Amino acid sequence: MAGGINAAMVACIKCVGPANRTYEGMENDGYECSGCGHRFNIDWSHGGPPQKPCWPLSEEEEKEMRRVIRIMTERGLSDKQVEDRGHADNLPRSS
């Protein structure tokens, strides 16, 4: 019940492709990207479940997410460090 129905699919934190929920917990959900296969978790306890579907992203949201991923990659952050920053309140939300 962590992210609820609107978090069944989110953008991958590695390639920005669609990631399907593979695990739904009380605070965290697990995801696997259907494009690159990356697995990651999102902690929804900070901002609560999204009010609107997280996928698909708008053009602006995709652009912003790619920018954030590029910056984190340039700073040499590992996947784990990027994932640790993947709290729900840090992710773009559909408007």
C-alpha cells in the first residue's frame, strides 16, 4: 500500500523508461525497469502516495529527471547513492 494505485508504474531512476512495481510494502515499493532491467526501491513514507499516476511522464518531467540523473552521474554517485536519494518527494510528479 506504500505508493498505492498511482505508483504501480514509475520512471526508472537509471534510464527514465517505465518501471513496474514488483513489491509493495508499507513504506517502500520495489520496481524493475522494463527497458534496462534496473531494480530499485522508492520510499513513499516522506511525501505520501502520489495523487496522480506517476507514468507516463510529461515532456517536462522526463527532461528534468534526465537532467538530475546526468548531474548525479557526473558527480560520480553510485546507483545505491542515487537510489538513496530516490525518496518520493524528490521525484517528479505528474501534474
